Amino acid sequence: MAACCASTLLRVRGLSVAYDGDRQANLALHQLDLDINRREIVGILGESGSGKSTLGLAMLGLLPSKARIEGSICFEDKDLLQADESAWRQVRGDKIAMIFQEPGLSLSPVMRIGDQVTEVIRAHHKGTKAQQKQAVEAALRESGFSDVDRIYRAYPYQLSGGELHRVVIAQALVCRPSLMIADEPTRSVDATLQVEVVKTLRDIQRKLGLGLIFITHNPALLAGFADRVVVMYAGRIVEQGPVEALFRKPLHPYTKGLLQLVSRTPPHSGYVRQERLPAIPGNLTGSDNWTRACAFEPRCFARTELCRRESPVEIETEGTRRVSCFNYGI
């Protein structure tokens, strides 16, 4: 494999993932090509079932054994899909770290927070207990805690939901990874805590200069936060580009539909919205991943006969933007 260019942190080429089922395989990802640059925040946007989380798990080698994987994931000039489990353990948590959706599933209820974050360091780096404690305290401080001593000694049940979210962020950054993947970290929290989590991640990314992949179904979280947005549908990338350009002028009909779902009402304005938000008709189904035509065609307002027969290829338009649609820009 050719080496990645200097600005590229991670390069995905031809990535396909299928899960073996009782009757037929479930295709989760289909021929994905994606670059993540150093010091870049990339938002992965799409509905549930679009393949966002599968992509994140593939980058960490955490897919189940029944998954059949094709393609390559190049990180630091090495194809991770050719690595054995021992090599994956050296990368996972140290060079590539992940923040999962539910903090409660990432933390043991019977261990103090300081011990749990310290375990991440012990798995990858040597050092004295004093050095490890110092690193953990620094990670907790960078995650937004001012009362580090209390958090260090606490058990998970003694912390609030917002504090637990910051703890798992500290776990992810304590080894100073080059790439952090946040998989829907705000999915189960209220709007106020969503803003806090996003601000914490942005501050950390700017301070440490790491690459950040932020997986979400909510376009509003990416505005003013991400550098670039990758829109996924039915295991495919249908559009990608700089966040400002994509939000100002979405090209793919699916992206247009997603952005129309975002309320224009400022949060905490005191105004109660009376009208209902528009909706994208239909639903994403498992069979959409297998179609040889355009997967979004059954739900698309701009569909034509060509869309029912063929699958569009990705084309580059407007410089840094890419889209897979026969009728983009309508």
C-alpha cells in the first residue's frame, strides 16, 4: 500500500462490512473511501442504521467475529485490517481512542474513577504510580473538572450524568491518542449537556491537536464545531464537504432532508415552536444496503427512472466537495 500523505492521519479505502445472518448476510458498509486529516474534526452524520457506528468500530478492530471485512484502513502507514489482535491492542486506546454512547457501559461500578482511568495508562505505558496519577489528574482537568481530587476518589454512582461523560472523555485522552472517535456521545443527554460535551471535545482537540471523528444523527451539533461533514446512508457515503459549505448548500437530497429537520429556534430562547418540523418520508431498511440502484431512491423527492436502475458514483464538485447523486443540487 502506498504511504499516506503527510497531512493524512487515517485513510479508508474500499471498506465493506457484512454480518453473517441465518438466511443472508447483512451488508453494513459498502465500498467506503474516506480520509481523516491530522488536527481535523470530521462529523459523521446519518440516521440510525446508516453504518456510522460500524465504521467507528472497524477503525478500532472491535467488530464481532461474524463480520466479514474487505478493503483497507491505513493508519500511520500500516493497514490495520492486516494486523493481529496483539497489534490492535497496541493501537486501541493508545493511538486511536473511542468514546462510546453510554458512559455507564464503559465504567465499572465497583472501581474508583482514578483507578479506572489509570488502567488505560497501565495497558500501554510504563511509569511510576506517581507519574500515572499525575497523568490521570491532568486528563481529568482537561476534561473540564476543577475538583479533580473528588472525582479521582469517587465511584461512578456518586457522579452526575455530565460528570460521567467527562470521565469517559478523560479515559480516551489520557494516553494522548492521535485520533479520537466519539460515537454519539450526546445521544442520551439533554440539550444543555450536549453543548457542554461538544465544547469539552472542541477545547481538547484544539489544545492537543488530535484528529476527532464525531458520530451523530443530529446536524445541529456539527455547525460551528466540525471542519468537515461526511453524510452516510445505507452503508454508503452520499456526500461530504466543509461544514459551512455543506450546511449552506447541501447537494444530496438526503442531506437536504436532514438539515430541514434542524429547528431554527435558538436553544433556551423561551420560544415554544408551534409548527411541526418536516420529515423525510419512508424509512431506512436493511434491503436498502443491498440494492444495485440508488439506496435513497424510494424516499427521494428528486428521483428519476435512472435512479431506480443504477447506483450513482461519487463525483467531485465545487473543489473540496463530493457527492453521489444523479440529480445533485436540485
